[in-house]
Amino acid sequence: MEEEVCYSTVIFKSFENDKSKELQSDDSIYAEVKKKEITSEISPESSEKEVSTPISPSHRRATLVLGLLCFLLLSALTAVSILYYNHVTAYKKILTLYTEEMTVNHKLLAHNELLETEKRGLITEDEELNSTLSFILKQNTLSVEHYCQFTGNRVQCKPCPKNWIQNGSSCYYFHLGGDWNTWTNSQKICKGFGAHLAIIDNVEEQEFINQHTEYYYDEYHGYWIGLSEKSEQGGTWVWTSGAKLEGGFWIYRPIYRDACVLSMASTNPIKSWQAASCHMYNRWICELNVLRWPDILNFE
């Protein structure tokens, strides 16, 4: 902004005869002051004071609407924030409840697994008891002393009677005394134990039997097993169980009719059977199933 500049013109006249103090009316001193036109812009301060622009109604409405929108937006943000906080709080509560429920569920599953294990144990024990009871009921006489030993407060029961040898699922009794017997009487003695003359189904069983037999008296004597061929059987070799013979471990093919079979002590187990008269006196081998005693009968 440019400043205002004043220009003045001063005219001086001489005074004669020391008449400086007198002034005539015609003589005048004048000063001409001119103002230079200023082409500068009007200052903001003066414009604000001098110029007053009115606000139109449309502008006022726009301002009001904008303010209202800002208020609504702020209210919406506040509501969303509150809603979000509530949802987060509810989610945390649900998550905590879910975690607690999962912990309880895991405990219940573990408890259920324990119960299932106990249940399986009880089922097994029940089956063993039933098996033991079934075995006992099949016996004419059963002395517990043949299976169980009592020492103080301890009871221990074994799957085979005393003096019997276990092999797999069977118990075997090898009669080694001097009181020999016929095949029929030997079978009766075995039945008295709830057993039968040995039935040999495979090579492993024959090898086991051969390991526990010994040579005695002469080459014609051996150990009766549960195989026979009698006239009423139609010329077929049959086991005491009623099953027909398949294969065999013969020393040589039998020529006897109405004969019974001896297992001979031999260096070659797969060639140790010999047919003989059923009335001949020999030692014998009994066989019975192992007895699975419940665990409750093995305690201290």
C-alpha cells in the first residue's frame, strides 16, 4: 500500500519600508495543497469496515446441513465404537466359556477313556471267570491244589496242574512211571484229569513231545497218543476228538488193523509214530487246555 504524499507551493513577497508587520488585504499568502490521487488498493482492514457482504440463505442451509452431517457421522462413529466394544466383550466371554468347556470336555474324555479301560478289564475278567467256571464244571473232580499254591497270604494259580508241562495253549502230562497201561485204560486215566490222550496237529507239537520222551525197556515200547484205527471206524485213523488223521509222522506205514499209535523216542521227530496192538502196555501222554485263571486269584 502506498502512503499519501502532500505537495505544497509557497510564494514569498518582499516587504518595503519595513512594512513587514502590515499586511494588505490584497496581498495574500496562500498555500495550495494538492493531494495525489492514490491508485492503490483499499486495505483489508478498511474493506472489512467499509464493505459488508451479506451471506445468502443457500449458504446458510449448506452450512447447517454440513454441520448436521458431521454430527450424525460423529454419532455413528460413537455408536459403532460402543457396538464394537460390546461385541469384543461378548466374544471374550464366549471364548473364556469355550476354553473352560473344552477343558471340562478333555477331562470328561480322559475319564471316559479310563472307564472304557476299566470296562474292558471287567469284560476280560468276566470272560476269564466264565472260562474257568466252564472248565471246572466239565471236570468230574478238580483239586485246586493241583493248580494253585498257598504260601502265607499269597495265592498263585498256574495254567497247568503240577507235573504238567505247558506248550502253547495246551498242557501235557508225560507218564514216566513203571505202571504201564493199555491204550483204553490210558485214555480213561487222562479223562480223570479232564484231559485226553495227546492229539498232535503239527511238526512243532511233535518236536515238543519228542523232546520230553525217553527210550525205555525196548524198541517196541513207546508212549500212547490219542490216535487209533478200529473196526468200527471203518479202517480210518481217527483222533480221540473224532477228527480224521491228515498226514502223520510214521516211522513206516502201519500194517496193523484195529491198532493204536505210539510216539517213540526218536532222533528224528518227524518219523516217530508206530502202530501197535491197543492191548499192549505202554506209557502214555495226556493233553488238556491251559486254564486261564482270573487275575484276582493271583494276589498277595
